[in-house]
Amino acid sequence: MIRKIGNKERTNGMRYCTFCKQLGFGRIAAVYRDWRINLACEKHKNKLDSRDDGCLTEADYQTWMGL
């Protein structure tokens, strides 16, 4: 699920595009994030993973598998 970054997330350190940083462009402000916490600017929005590949986190497993 792709969504915009909120103000609370931005103050907690989610500020810069993950893809620009990997390409060496420096600190470009992030606007969007995906469920894996990859951050993206407007230019790299299409690189975010919007699908759910069926992987469950520990919290999901405990909640949905009834442990």
C-alpha cells in the first residue's frame, strides 16, 4: 500500500527518498512510502512496492494465526 508520509512520521525520521540516496543524489525530500518503509519522492513514486507478497510480520502472525 502506497501512501503519503504524515507529519508525525516526518518528525520521526522519515524524511528523505530512499532511491535518490542510493543513486547518490543526496537528501531529496520524501513524499510517499510503501508497506516496507521505502520512501520516495514524486520522481520515484513508481518504484514503490504497492503489492502485498503474503509475508506476515510477527505481529500479524500473532494476531491472525491465533497464537
